[in-house]
Amino acid sequence: MRHHTRLLSLLVVMGAQACGDPPVDDFRSEGGTAPDPTGVIEGAVLYAGPRPECEWEGERAVRIRGRVVLTLFVFDNPPPPTGSASTAENLLVMPASAFFPSLDDCMPQMPTAAQRRTPLIRSAEFQWPEIPLGRDYQIRGFFDYDEDFNPFFSVSNLPTAGDIAGGALVNPSDPSLGFRRIRFGTARQNPNGQVVTGVSVSLGAVVNTERPIFRMETLPLSSEQLLPTTPDAVMREEMLWGATRTRLVMYDRNVENAQTAALLGAMSEGLLSFDPANASAYAWYVRPVDANGDGVQDLHPILGRSAMIPWFFPATIMQRVRSPQELAAGIPAVILIPTVRPTQILSRDVFYPSIDIAVPSVGVLQTALDLRCRFPLIPPGNPAETLEAGGEVTAECSEIPTGYYAVNVLHGLAGGRPIGGEPCEMAAECGGMGVACIMGRCSDTRSESGFNIREGQFSSQAWTLPNPLGDPAQVDNPVTEQGNAALFIVHDPNPEGPTGRQGGRDGCATAPSAEGNRAVDYTDFRNFGEDADEVRDLCCAPIRHLCGLPLCGAGPVDPGDPGGLQLRLSPTEVVDGVPNCVPFEMPLFCCQPE
């Protein structure tokens, strides 16, 4: 009996232990071994566009061409100009057959104009797995009408003319309300994952433009270049542009032109379909930038505060190229934000082949992904009011970091109404103000090409220098002006001198002002009010290990010309994340003693 009693007691104890909380391991992202839970987005894509193109054998359609491409971005960090994302967080591709199960949906081989204009409405459900939790997202997308999308090449990873663009919008009938915020809780809140259902993606805006494929003409920018102070707006603009004389040039429409032929030859390797002869689609369309979606044109991020200059597409962003050692050391990103010359657009808003842009001599330091962690670097010698940034922004008195800058141009329209080129006998037949009848064709008088696009929305198209078309490792016949030779250069005319407020250069502690020479009062996070300490910690933590390190030595821009233009070199060694030198000084507002 005692044996059975002891056995029963043991079983009771074991049962009590089994009913207790089991041991819990941490998720892999927290250092444990338990797999991280993920999210799933479920919904439907609505297509409202022209009938799809098909492949034909004689008079019989055999395959529908095209595919839907959905891209996922962190909601608060989409692509420029709204955010700074250079690539999508995730990608989902759906075949055309999911939307068009019948070959009866094919566009006829010889369609009429009415058949091309008549929309076809189809939908398909989707399930998007493996979404990291703990973030809010937005979905953008397009129907790749001509099947030239390739996510592995920067020259083919965005929509082209004829594709059908859209996204998951707050209200598809009112695109101005922007993209829907798709919320995912944390892994701790959702240990079994989370499914977000009912997400509707609408694709209905025909992309009117080609990607802005360009080559650049420019002069190097001095790291010490001062902003012009003349009150004459026209002279100020001329001085800004004259510092680098930068021009974005589209390719010749004549396919026998040597540069155009070389470009098309590189593209013939299957990287991109492109038609430079399409005068309506391939041109520079100047349009207002409204990055915050409030219906009001934004002021330029650099020149808007001081000179009230508005911001226009094509919007150009130049980002300093970081070496592998710099990336390993956490050297922060630096960008320049050029502007379309305002006087150009007084008489026209469509340009071909070239458009002038001015490069303001102010760098923007980005220490973390949070948009609050962007700080202007203003060269010493500028007026005190400029260095203080109006007391509204935390700024640093510093030369612009030298180096090579990649060039990204944002441009394009979707869902607009093309005008121009129609046969006419008088202007009244062309149906719009500013449109004339010239030599029997409607022609927009504000356009260098004669064509224009009314209404429409930004199509999120872009082109970047350098790109794979200029890389001999990726194409057999590289195009020189699309490769590393196209990088924008910032050089240092005085590499032996100190470089900024931390280095003690004249013009940082005191500077001229409207009241005479006076001490400069730097804001240093006061503009963030009650959140100042939190923002300082957030933005400065990634770069504090770089404070106080020596500057790297100088070297020539062109190794074949040792006495030519100079720039700061990159670190040669990184130990435990700390480099042996830095290519530019870190800001004093992060590196001053506590």
C-alpha cells in the first residue's frame, strides 16, 4: 500500500508541474532560439486599365503578357521625396493570368483608339506572408504592362510608360489622401503572428512618362562654397547655378545618334525597353512637389527657409558614396538637394532635351533613419542668420563632406491627360489654354517638345547615376556617362585647414549679420522642445563612437593628377566598429562634452 501511495504522490506532483507555465524561450531577434513570428497581409488587387497585350501565333492569342508588382515600404520611410528608402522592404509579384484567366481579354492585334482607351476591370486576391512585425507599412504597386520589370537592376525596377500604377490608398477615389497605413503589432503582442485582412490595392493610373533617363553635365563643387547673399533673386539664382553649372540632359530622339545608339545597345541586353522617340513620354515635366500631401506646394528643403524658393519635380537628390570601411564604421550618410532653376519655368513647364539645376552648397547629414535625424551642414563664412538656420533647425557649421555623390532624379506623371500632336486647322480644335495649332498639329506653347500632360499625379519614377548600364561587369558594352565617371564631385580647396565648428574655423564662432559681426547662437536640439533629449539620444547614438577621431588625409580626385582637385580619403582600418580616421568631422551637437 505504501508503494502505491508514494506512486500516487509522485504522479500528483508531476501533474502539478505539467499544469504550470512551460519554459519560454526568447525570439531569435532577442537572442533566443524561438523563431520570430511574422505577419500576413491579405486582400485583393483591383485592375482598371486597358486590355493586356498578348503574344500571338498568327491570328490566335497564346499568352497574356504582364504582371502585377507590389512593393512594401515602412510607412514613415517611403521612397524620396517623402522619405529616404532606397529599396522596398518586401516584394510580391502576381502573374497576369491571376487577373485575366481568359485569352478573350487580350487587346486586339490592331486595336482602334477607342479599344485602347476603354478600361477593363478585373480583380484577384492575394496573400503576402513573411512580413516583419512591429512596424507600419504602405503598399505601392503597378501592372508591368510590357514585362520589362526586373528587381535585380536599378534600371528596370520601376514602372515605365504604359504601366498601370497605384497602391493601397486611404480612398481610391481621392488619391490626395495618400497611402493606407497597414499596422502590425509587436512580436510580443502577437506570439503566433498577425494577419491583416481586407487590404485593397487599386491599379488604375496609366503611367504617362518614361523613366527620366539622363546624362549629367556639371563642374565639381567646392566644400567651402558659400551661399549667395545678394537680395537680387535673379542674380542669386545665377550665382547658385554658376557654382557647378549642372545640367540634366536627355538622349537624342534620333536612334542613330552615337550616344543614343550606345544607350539602346546596352539596353538591348534585356535590361529595359525604352523609346526616346516618344516626344510626349520622354521629356522633363516640371511639377510642384507636395511631399506631405497637404495640397500645397512644398518649399525647397534647403532654399525654402532662407529664400522662399518652391520645390519642383524633377527633384534631384545626391548622396555621398561610402566605402565598405565607412559602412562598417557607421559613417553617416550625407546628401545634397539641388533645385530646378526657378527662372526657367516662367515661360515653360516641359523641357527637352535638357534642364538646369542648381546645387545649393549645404549638405544634409542623416545619422539615423528617423526623419528628425537630418541636419544641415552649412559651410563657415556664411552669415550668422544662415548658420543659425533661423533658430528652427539644429544645424552644424561645417564644410560639405568631400567625396563622390550618386545622383538620383525623381520625376514622372501617371493618370494624366496627354495633349499635343493632334491634327488641327485652328487652335480652338486643340481644346486647351496655351495650345496653338502649328503646322497642322496641336502644340503646347509651354513645352519645348510641343506635348504636355494635364492633371495627373506623381508616378514615382526615377533614374540613378551610376547604374548597371555603365558597369562593365554587368553589360557587355557599358555606357560611360551612366557609370562611375558620372558621379558628382565635392572637393576640398584647402585640405590642410580646419573644417568646421569643431575644428575652430573662422566664421563658426562669430559671423557677419544684419546687425554687424556677432556670436552665432546654434540651436542644438532646442527646436525639438520637450523631446530634445530624446531626439538627441536617438540621433547621436549611432555616431558617438566617431567623435574626436582624426580626419583622414587628403588625396587627389584623379590619381593621374596628384596636384589636381583634392578630397578626404576613407579610413583604411576598422577595429570593433571604430575606424582609424573619419572622412569628415562629426557634428559638435553630438560630440560636445555632456
